[in-house]
Amino acid sequence: MRIFASLAIVAGIFTAGAAMAADPVVIKFSHVVADATPKGQGALMFQKLVAERLGDKVKVEVYPNSQLFGDGKEMEALALGDVQLIAPSLSKFDRYTKKLQVFDLPFLFDDIAAVDRFQATDIGRGLLRSMEDKGFIGLGYWHNGMKQMSANKPLRMPEDAKGLKFRIQASDVLLAQFEVLGANPQKMAFAEVYQALQTGAIDGAENPYSNLYSQKFFEVQKYITESNHGVLDYMVVTNADFWNGLPGDVRGQLETIMDEVTVAVNKMANDINERDKKRIADSGSSEILTLTRDEVSAWRTAMKPVWAKFEGDIGRDVIDAAQAANP
Ligand code: LMR
């Protein structure tokens, strides 16, 4: 009898062991953009590399285009453990840390290379940990690109934006940026933008070419001003309890993969935006306006007062470090 019982226990242990081996950790990676964008490509690359190297231990499921959670809900979903990875734009962390508002200051970065240099500084890397007290860990910065303004009328000078309704991401800096122009900014989830533009509920928006193209915003906006007035970048974030609860070797391998993917995304982001700019230009649906040096300088001057408003919250040291990254 006793032998049978022992055998049963041993068999039970083997079965449990087999079941454990057969049950990989599932990482749900939710985001709001299309697959053919820098973030979309990054998520798929992460999924592929994890399958190749950790396939028996970890499974990554990617949910693009707000199909699982929209941008208004994804942080909450991460906190609750409904998803394990998200990569919101840096404009969407307002509620969790004021420091990241630095990325929204208009005309702070000359180009995406300057953003890259700043993110690599100690201060930039430190910001990845700025939400740890809220239970979020930043695993890396992914680029999209510089933002362009779009509308149904040509925006050449700051006065042209006056009175227009612009969709903005949930960021108080972006709110201030349009308010100083005398425009009417409205916070809105990304998934709602196309329809709002199409129905005329809003007049304009701001986004890099990859989003303008993949969400078809260019089909419902007559003009795109190549303003390069701000940056749209991402932080890949995870839930600290989830991440720290992973076996050390698995976490280490995931971090290595994330670092590789980050390098790859940041190398290809510019090409994707250039490709999509060309597609928009070729479509003939929307005219791309380039600004003269004087026109750029007028926008810069008009938006500059926004900096002073947020300097206290962001910290002078952070703004200085960001500025020092310009060529
Ligand atoms: C937006 O809401 O405009 C962007 O943050 C979307 C994205 O994730 O690129």
C-alpha cells in the first residue's frame, strides 16, 4: 500500500513538473499603433526573439492598434497585471511623474539624434526609474520621431493655429503649447482621432509621419506642416512586481533582448518616418508644407513661454541636460 502511495506521489511530482515546464510565463504587450510603425515593429521583434531564445519559458502576445487597451486605460491595466508590457508615448506619464514632461517642451530638441543623446545621459537613464514608487519600471526608450502639425488649412505662422481645435495626447505641456497659440486643445485617446478629424469634431493634430500615414490621418487633413516642433518617443514599461518576480535568469535574458530590440527600433525609426512621409507626399491627399527659417523661428518664439510654466516641476537640471544634447 505504502509503495503504491509513494509511487503515486512521485508520479504526481513528475506530472506537476511537466505541467510547470509546459506553462510558459505569458507577457501581454499592448499598444495603440499599427504594426508597420517603429513601436509596432519593436513589439513584434521582441516577440520573435523571445520565442527563439526563451520559447519554452516565456510567450509574448502582441496586441496592436488599441485592440486590447486604449491609451487611457493601459497604465491602469499594467498596474492591475492585465498586461505586462506597454510602451506609451512619453507624453502620457503626466499623472505618474512630472519629470518626463521634459520631452514635451516645444522646440527643446533639435532632432531625434539629440533626443537619443539625452536619453543616454545619466539623467536620461535615471528617468526610466522615475515611476518606481508607483510600481512601474522603464526598460528602455524607443523612438518614433519628430511631430508635425496637421490641419485643413495651411499652418505657416503661429497665428494660423488661432481658434482651431487640436487633438492632443493627455499631457498638460501639450495643452499649454496650443493654448499659447490661442488654439483650443482637446485631450483625446489615439483610437478616436481619425473619426474626430473626419467628422470635423477637431480641426488638427500633431504626430510623426509614421502615425499620420498608418492611421490614415493624412486622408482627412489637407495640410501637414513640417514643423518638427516636438518629439514623440516611447518608454517601454513593465509592472515592477511582475518583473522582479521573474526568475533571475529569465529576467536577465529578457533585458538583453529588450536592449537589442531598443537599438534596432531606434535605428529604423527614422527610415520608417521618411518612408511614410514619401507615401503621404505621393498620395496627393495631403500637401506637406516646409517652413522657412523665419517661420520656424516665429513658432519657436510663440511656444517658448511654455517652458517657464513647467520648469519647476521638471527641474532645471533635467532641462539643461536635455538642451546640452543639441549639437
Ligand atoms: C498619440 O497618442 O498620438 C501617440 O502617442 C500614439 C503612439 O503611441 O504613437
